[in-house]
Amino acid sequence: MVRQRLRWLAPLVVVGALAAWLLQGRAAPAPTARPASSARSARGGGQTTALPRIDLARLTAPRAEASVGRRDLFGFGSAAPKADEESESEGPPATLAGDPSPPVEPTPPPAPVLNVKYIGSLESRQGLRLAVLLTDRKEVLWGQAGDLVANRFRIVKIGLESVDIQEVGSERVRRIPLRGN
């Protein structure tokens, strides 16, 4: 008899709690945003302050001609050379003799160093062997021979006491010995 009452009582309690939670959220109405002028008038008794005006006529006003690139940053207080003085200068600008070198493309920065420790290997009954590696960020990586781990290393060979990994993009193969911790 008690079990039948509990069977009906549990769903009713859950439905009641859900209804109370929904009504609680709707009970407090969200505050409505009033315009700033009406908010000021309600606080200040009807007095409103004027907003500052933006002088849009400045956008269409004529501007002074700027001499871009003619200022000497290290000549404090000295005036920039005028156009008349430039025309009287001595001949054309000097050029360097020889072929200009081709532009050098920047090399991509090297990949950040990722210290990897070999913490063991697992072998299934079918002979499938997995290497378990631990990064310096305490991430556990695992894979078979030939797998790519951490998008950076390819497992070349898995031994009992070491694992050989190759960095992607280079032919360098590194042997990592077994470490407990």
C-alpha cells in the first residue's frame, strides 16, 4: 500500500517543483528600458539637460595641405625643407651600384618544442602494439607504429624499452627511452 502511494507521489513532487521553478522565473517581470530623457525627468522632477551637439560642419570644412613624409623626426624645432630648396639640390639621387638582391621570403617560425616521454606500451593478444606517450603538458598520447600523434610526430618503431618517433616535416628520427615518471 505504501509503495503504491510513493509511486504516485514521486511524479507529483517532480511536476510541482518544475511548476514552482517556472512560476518563479515569470513572477519577477523584467525591468523595461526607459528613454534617458524620461528617466531624468522622473528623477529630477521634469528638468532635462541638453545633450551636447556635434559640430558636423567640421567634416565638410576645407583642410590644410599636409606634408606627409617630409618631417624630420630627429630635428626638433627645425623646419621642413620647402619645395624651392629641393629643386636646387645637386642632381638626381644616388643609386647603389650592382644588382639588387631578390626579396627574401621570411621562413616560418619553428614549431614549439614539445617534450615527450615514453611511459610504456600495450600489446593485445593479436600482436597489436600501442605506444603510450606523455607530453610536458600532461597530455597522454597513444598510437601504433605508423600513426601520427599530436599532429606532429609519427611513431616509427615501438620497442620494449624505447620508441622511435619522427617529427613531421623532417627526416629526423628520435629515440625516446622508457621513463616511469
